[in-house]
Amino acid sequence: MKVLVVSAHPSPSSFGSALTTEVIQQLHLDHHDVRHHDLCAEGFNPVLTSAERLNHRSSVTTRLEGHPDLRPHIDNLQWCEALVLVYPTWWSGQPAILKGWFDRVLVNEVAWTLPEGASRLKPGLTNIRRMIVVTTHGSSKFVNALEGESGKRTAFRSVRLMFHWNARCSWNAMYKLDRASAEEREAFKRRTRRRVHRALR
């Protein structure tokens, strides 16, 4: 399967970056075709410009004329059959750099179109049939539930709607990371590998 991994952690020595390594190693072990965007290492600019917002209904060709740096991200989204997001949950949601990636890459004629006279978006990334989220939380699952789990809702109720209508989703989250022991962290790495393996069979 063709798999795109998008990771978003500013520290290469973080547990989140270690999880990205685990995910990619498992994908290679399972003989998937893998491409990876490390948004922080690449210096991806998450800021949606005024021109981009005012012209958000413009063609993708027009958009790329002003922002050619978006081309590899768009090409890889249109290439892949599965999308894996690896990121820490901060302030109940995705880090700003990943949210900016949603804003700038999931655009008209890529992730969606709005046909003339229609009131609902038409999904554009129907090539994607699997979505996996690997994330960490400093707080407990109970606290996240009380807060509404906005990051999970963004991924599965918004981003996922741009994919194939029957796309399957997998949520793999480690809660209470700040208090987790070394053994618990290693156990979560193993669980992440198992879930990635099972989700893409």
C-alpha cells in the first residue's frame, strides 16, 4: 500500500519523534511504499496568507504558481492510499504547524470541490482509504473526554470527510504521557506498531 506519513514535532529527541520512527519502521517491515513529511524538519510554513484565503476557491494551478513549496505535499496526498498522522496533542488539538498544513494543503481541487449550485463539498481525496492517527496527551483520557477531544473530531469528522466514503480510521493515543514510566512508553511503542500493522492489512 502507498502510505504517506505526516509528523509534527519540533524536537527530534522527543517521544513523538520516536513514535514516528516506530511507525515508519513497521511500514517498511510490512513492505508498504512509504513517503514522509516531517513538517518541523522541513520548515513548513503553516501561515495561511491573506491572498490564499481570499482566493481559496481558485484552481490548484493558480495556487501553486504563488506557492510552489506546496507541490510535493499535494502530490503525495494525491498519490497515497493511506495517511498516517503522528503528532503531540497540545491545547486539545493538533500543533499549529499541522493545523496550518490542513489549511494550506487540503484545498480546492485537491481535498475538495464545491460544484456550482451545490451546498456540500465533494471529496477530492478518494484515493485515501485508510487514516491512522498516532498522538500523545499529557492529561488523562477522562480529562480529554471532558474537553471534547477536539483534535480527534478535527481528524475524523472533518479531514476524513475528504477521503473515500468508506475510509477506515484508527485512533492510537497515549494518555498521561507526562507521568508515564519508561516501561509504559515502550509498551505504547509496541502497541503502535501492532495497530499500524493491523490497520493496513
